[in-house]
Amino acid sequence: MLLAEVESLEAEMSAVAGERPQLTVFVSELQEQAAAMAAEIEAKEVELKGAIAANEVAAQMDSRNSAAARVIGRISYYLEELKPGLAFRPSVPRCARNRALGTG
């Protein structure tokens, strides 16, 4: 009985020894895949950080554009109230505006 157990153990050891190179190759393939995935994740993180930065710049530009539009609106409102019927028209030359306002 003990001899049968030893023979069974030897058979199992030889089977494990035969499969060891295949397992080593499999483990190394998994490690390569994990390294490739880690590199992809790092690249995506860099890409995401760039997109977030671009979004923040766009938000700042939008904020500046809104502020500029508010200022232009206030100036236009002021000019309309200054002399009724005279709207702010940037295409009108300065000397024509002065004549329309009666200042030149």
C-alpha cells in the first residue's frame, strides 16, 4: 500500500514537472498582458488629464467671453440712455459718432 502511494506520488510529480514549462510560459504571458494594460491605463490617464485641462481652459474662455459680452451690453445700454435713439454701433467711425452726439 505504501509502495502504491509512492508510485502515485511519483506519477503526479512527473506530471507537474511536465506541465511546469507550460505554466511558466502562461504566467509570463499574463505578466506581459498586465504590463501592457498598465501602460494603456497610464496613457489614458495622461489623455484624460489633457482633456480636463482643455475643458478648464474652455470654461475660462467662456467666462471671459460672458464678461466681455456683459461689459459691451452695459456700454451699449449707457450709450442708448445717454442720447435716446443713438445705439452703440462699432462700425460707425468715431468722428461720425461725435457729430451725432453733438461733440465734434
